[in-house]
Amino acid sequence: MGLHDFTFYDVICRNAALYGDRPAWFEASDGSECSFSALRERVGRLAAGMQQIGVSKGDRVGVLGKNSLAYFLVYGAAAALGAIVLPINWRLSKDEVIFNLNDCEPKVLFVDDAYQGLIHGVLDRIPSVESCRNLSGGTFGDFDALMDNEGVFRRTDIFSDDGFVIIHTAAVAGRPRGALLSHANVLAANLNIGSGLGVTPGDVHLNLLPLFHVGGLFMASSAFHAGSLNVNMRKFDAELAVTLIQEKKVSLFFDFTPILGQILKEAETSGKSIATLQKVIGLEAPETIDRYHTVTGGTFYCMYGQTETSCISTLAPYRDRPGSAGKAVPLAAVRLVDEDDRPVAPGEVGEIAVKGPTVFKGYWNMEADTASAFRGGWHHTGDMGKFDRDGYLFYAGRRPDKELIKPGGENVYPAEVEAVIMEHPDVDATVVFGVPDPRWKEGIKAVCTLKNSSRLTPEALIAFVGDRIARYKKPQYVTWVDEMPTKEDGTPDREKIKALYGGEQG
């Protein structure tokens, strides 16, 4: 490691020295607590154990499981060894899990007891995996046994720009892309989030987003970096969340619709106080944000970002400019460009482009896609937006060729859903797009034409899709039409179809 390098493991060592016996992690599932010094010690023992089973710099380490201290320790141990963590979305279908694993070829795979049956049945289809280990019980190699050592591991040179985590993004043209993020990306994101929200050692973060998600990982790492306490939930539950907010004096978390609304409702029903919750960041409906402000007197922060830009590129309190996604964070340059990559004027819509230490290293084993995204020395996000004269960004959807739907904070590409729908023998044609949704803010709708004499029901088609890809990608709404509007070249006229069959559902 060079004089000017700093990694996530360096943060762990720094915090152990600074905060010692102060609690770093609280596990809501069993009430256990881990201090900053104990966390460093456990990371060292796990790193030594992983090294003994053959993990070295550059190797990928897969993780499939719910949020836990063990999961966070895997991130720390991988950072100590220079290995790259491959977190797997547990909401994916079996075939999607297999694809993501084979795409990045992990040597070791850590698995929750809930998913060991799935992995047992498909190990012969994942040839790179040499060892499977438990995250929490089950039949794979014991996690605690892996840590039964003195915590001494061979150090190697690890640089700020070395890869740290690969997070698969939504499927573009039918296949996910693994975004490789470096140590420098993670630390820059920590500083952006920490400074933007004013995170201090006195804060308590409710870790309720999954650690496979860029928002979950970066909020947990930002809180940890700042010396805050991470209060961990294995999976979001509104009743438990409200109890934890009151008892642990939680002050911040990352929100996707409908999380905050459910917490507000539960707090009102139970009579429990969420007054300490002073900082919430994310994506939410204006009426829910206003209610949160009224109930707590806290501040909701709006933002724009994506996995490829280390979670957050713009940020500001909602009250500063309602409807906006905030201003560029300190460690990111953000501009809007036209189709020829020329900057557009304030008030004009252009593609959002970002550069700086938050921009990822590239797509794993996809050089052409990386080169296209990085053209002209900027990362082209595929998202559209416009600036007002004060520099506030207003999101304006996706580029037509990169259309994206965001149900409850997840990313879903219509092309992936359309490809699965077209596997059904009764479907003749389909167009999938996002529609306003009262629960998820944006829902997935499929407009389809059927083959003659088909008696396919919307419910059956939705179930068909849900059996083949992650269930959050299945349509919530299906409409049959006798004839699909088309363009002159015979392809479906997406804009006309959306105009005819869009609008709020439910």
C-alpha cells in the first residue's frame, strides 16, 4: 500500500483506535452488540480464516443472505485481504442468482441458512466456488470455526483504487451488469453522505436496506466511518423499526417508498415516539415527506444517484427546493449533456453525466459497455434531468433507449420483463412500462396482445413472470388489447401505448 492509499480496512483500524469500546453494531434479531475494537478483532480473525482457505487479493467472495454482523464482517475481512465482495440480491430467482455468481466467479460463497437449500441444489452449475460457508447456521462450513484463530494474516499491498465490491445493476438488454466499485469509491461516498447529512459519532443509523443494495451498504459504511452506531434489521418490519427507533434513539436511515409511510403509520397506531429520527434520505412521495416533517421536526433529504456513482451524486434538504433531487455533492461533478455530449443550458433537459472519485471502475468483463458509459471522460448515467438557475437537479426520466422502472427503489428494465413475457406461448406482443402507483410510487404495467383463442388471465401471466425472474420485477398490472399501436416500421409505438394505457393505477 502506498503512502497516499487508504482502504475500508484502514477505516476499521482507525475507528477501533478512536472509538474503542463504544458500540459499533447492534443486532436487533438477538440483542447482541459489538464495539469498534471488537469489530476490528473479529475482522482480523475472519481475514485469517479466509486466507487459510485460499482467499487472496483480487479473488471474489460471494455473499447471499440477510443483513447481519457476519455479513458486515465479510466486507471488512475482504477489504483486509484485497478480495472483492460479490453481494447477491436474495430477491432474485434461482437462475438470476446463478447468472450473477458465474458472471464474477467467486472462490468462496457465504450463505444464510435460508438460502443454503437453493445453493446446495445448483453448486454443480457454479464451478468457480471452492468453498461454501455459513453466515448463520445450516449445513455449510461453520462461520465461527473460520474465525477460530489468532487473527494474524499475511498483509499485501492494497491500493485505494483496487476493487472492493461488485454490485449487479438492473438488466440492460436482458442481462445484469456488475458494477465494480473501489475502496476510493466507498470512502468518497462515505464523506459525501457524512458531510451532506451531518453524520456524527452521536448518530444512530437504522440499517434496514439490504447490504446487497448500494444504499444499504453505503449508509452502513458511512455511519460506521463517522463513528455512529449501526442498528441492524435482517429485513424491514415497520413494527420492529418503530420500536428500535424509540429504544435505540435512531436518528437516520435511507428510505424508499413505502418504508417511511409505514413507519409513520405504525408510530401513530402504537403511540411510540420517533422524535429522534431527524435525518431521512431517499425517494418518497411529497405528502409522506410533509407528514414526516410535521411529526418529527426532522429533515428529509432528496437525492439522485445510482450504483455506478457510489449511491449519491446530488443531495439537499427537501425543503430547500421541493421536487428537486438536490445539488451536486462535494466529491462529484455533475453536468447535463445533449446527444452530442454538449452541455445544455439551465432549464433544458439533458443526460446526467458524472465524474470524480465516486464514479465506479467499470462493468465487470464488459469493456465495450464501460467505454460507452465513460465516453468523453464522464460517466453517462442514462438518466435525464434539468438544472434550475441555482444548480438544483430535477430528474426527468430515462433516455428512451435505457428506459427504467423503479418500483419501491429497485431498478427494473422493461426489456428484461418483456423478454420473459414473450416466453409465454399465448402472448403475441407486449410493451412494459412504468405507471404511477399508490403503494410503490412507480408500478410495472404490461400491455399485451394475445394469440387467437387464448384464455390467459392477467393473474396467470403475472405468476408466470414471477416464477422466472425476481418477483419485484413482475407486472402489477396487465392490460389485454386487440391491436398494438405501431410506428411506420411496424415496431410498437411505446409513447402512444403509454399515453393510452398509462396513468395512475389501483
